[in-house]
Amino acid sequence: MPTTIDPAVKRAFGRKLRAWYRRNARDLPWRRTRDAYQILVSELMLQQTQVSRVVTRYGEFLEEFPTLGDVARARPAKVMEAWDGLGYYARAKNLHRLARAVTDDGRAPERALPSHAEGLRRLPGIGAYTAGAVASFAYERRAALVDTNVARVLGRVFAPRVNPKTTKGQRTVWALARALLPRTGRATWTHNQALMELGALVCTARVAHCARCPVRSLCRSAAKPPGGSPT
């Protein structure tokens, strides 16, 4: 599946997407910070947990553990207790392991988290998506990211015949995500947030609300004849 995108289409997609985001973005607490630790916590919490539940627990967790050093010095059981109600407790264990690794078991002053996705990927429990998210949202790096929402949006718009749940499909959507990155890190911050927001609010898994989609004119799924539907 070719992943090259016509430059004019790329520019139009980015412009329409970012303009829509500026008008419609939800005011979420982790979007008001560039603190890498705080963004890391939000990204771990948001994995397989609804935003509405994370909004409340996010602030509570940061009050108890303001820094990675605080996480590292805490007993694992204490971190797990603060994670209670969010489920998937391996995320809390991974955060504690990462904090211990980054802060030298909490005994030395903590170093900043790496600012590039490649360095973040080397930390315990950090996958490709989380590395891209922290690099982009904390450091405004020009880093691609693909979660379920992003894969669905990019698949429907540019590659409707690709199944993003397959290994080949994942390679395709990641290539598309990289190809669509704006030229600057600051624009990438908005671009990546907008892709995720579009998948959460408009191009959803249950219904593709094409009538109110800002990139409908560019979407290969929306362009199908009557009776067709996004894949």
C-alpha cells in the first residue's frame, strides 16, 4: 500500500484538521502542561481507560506523586493503591520501574526524561505510541504517534482497504502518520492532538460522523458512492 501523499493534500489535511481542533478541542488537564512526567502519567492512564475517569484520578495521582522521584521512592504497593480504580495495574508497575530506572532507584536527583522518541523507547514499559506522545506533547518534537483513534482516522481517510489491526496495516498507518507530520514541532503538537480528538469525537469506532468531519473532502471512505460505509 503506497504511503506517499500528494503535498497539496497533505497541506490541506493539516490545515483543516488543526483549524477544527482549535475550535473544538476539549479542555483536558494534561493539555495545559509540557511537563514530561505529567504527560507520561496521563498517557499511561489513558491506555484502555475512559477519559472521564482519568480526568479525576490524574490530579489525585499527581498530588500524591508530584515527581518521578516521588514515584521511585514509594513502595510499589503505594503506587498501585493510588492507581486503584483505573484497572490494568501493569501500567502502574511499569511507571514505578521506569521511575526507579530514571532516578537511579530514587536516591539521586532525577534526570529529565529523554526528549526524543528513540530515547523514550528504551525506558521500561514505553512503547512506540507512548514514546511519540511524550516527545510530541512534552517536548514539541516532530514525532509521529498512532493509537486506536489515530489508526482509524488515517485508515479511513487515506487507506480504507487497510486493516490497521494487522502487522502490515500497522506499518501502513505509522508510515502515513510520519508522512503527514507538519514541518515544526509546535505544529506537530496540535496535529497529533487533533488526530486523536477527531477519532474520539467525530470519526468514532461506532459511527463515522462524516457530515461534521473537517477532512471529509479529502477522505477516501467518505467519497464512496451511496450505500458505501467507512471500513
